[in-house]
Amino acid sequence: MSAVHREALRGLYTITPDDMLLPRLSAMVSMALRGGCRLIQYRNKVAPAPLQRAQAADLLRLCRAVGALLIVNDDLHLALEIGADGVHLGDDDGDLVAARKALGRERLLGVSCYSSLDRVETAARVGADYVGIGSVYASATKPQAVRASLDLLGEVRRRFGLPVAAIGGITLDNAPEAIAAGADMVAVIGDLFDAMDISARAEAFQGLFNHGMPVSP
């Protein structure tokens, strides 16, 4: 993993909302980038494949312009097709060994591990670059998601040495608690993109990693 990748695996991890309008999604992500986010995950569970490709390609263009990284959720083929910086896979999204081989060492492999240390161990063994742990809090995106304790964030870091993204119900108010517990990144959808000022909210999330206290946007 390059120094650029290591630096990006800390701070706000922006995950895109389901949005069917390419210009609107690009505009929202541009605001997050303007606020200092340097790690974007393209995730759209409702768009048809042609729109997914167009959206992902445009987000990659925006990321490249500011030195940010773009990760594609669940779709290794799309990530490779557009030349994204990596892919993030859940437990039903394909073989991790095959994904690691296809990505090589210059692209990132992120793995959702939920609350399972066994899955973290598997992810570490195949060479994942980071793991996602959650749902840490109740999540509007996945209300039925299994909950993961805050203690698990620190345990994963201690036992496996992998960067940890806390995901699920993360807000500006509870993010400091997740960071203090051991999260290297906080993955956010709603509390970022529902904000009146997305850029200011992104800057406030980033500020938690520099100062440890939330800054009101």
C-alpha cells in the first residue's frame, strides 16, 4: 500500500447515497471533497448498470482532480473497468482471494466484517487493506443490521493491525466516541449528505481527527 493510500485511510470515509441523478450526486460529492474528504465510496443500490458506470466514472474524475481516492462498493468489475482506486466487498460480493489478485497491490481492498472477528481474520489473511466494522449505531440505511460494539473497533486494531472503518449510524455527535474506541475512519452517508452545508459538515468530521472535538458546521 502506497503512502498516499495509508494517509487516505484516516478520517471521513464518505459513502454516496442512492441517487438517480448524475449531476446532483457529483455536486454533492464535490462538496464533500471541498470539505477535505479524501476517501469516497461509490455505492448505489438502485441505479441501473449504465448509470452506475457513468456516476462512478464522474466521481473518479472529481477525486483525481483533488488527489482523493474512489472505492467502488460491491462491484469488482466496475472498479477495474473505470480504473478506480479499489473495491469494498461484503460477505455476498465475491471471493476475496480472487479480488485481491485482480486488484494487485496498487489498488485497495476493503472488506465488511460486521461484528465478526473470524471475517476480520479472513480479510487479514487475504491481504485486505482495511476492514469495516458495524453497525456501530442504529443505521437508517440498514435498520436490520447486526450491531457491533465500540470495543470491537479497538480489538480489531490491536489484534490485526488493519485500519478500521466504523460504519452504521455515524453522526458528528457520536463519531468522537467511535474514534476514541479505535476507529481510523468513520463511514458516513446520511449525516453528511442530509446536512444543509455538506462542505462544512465534511470539514467538521475531518476536524475530529485533528482536534478530537466536533466543530459545528
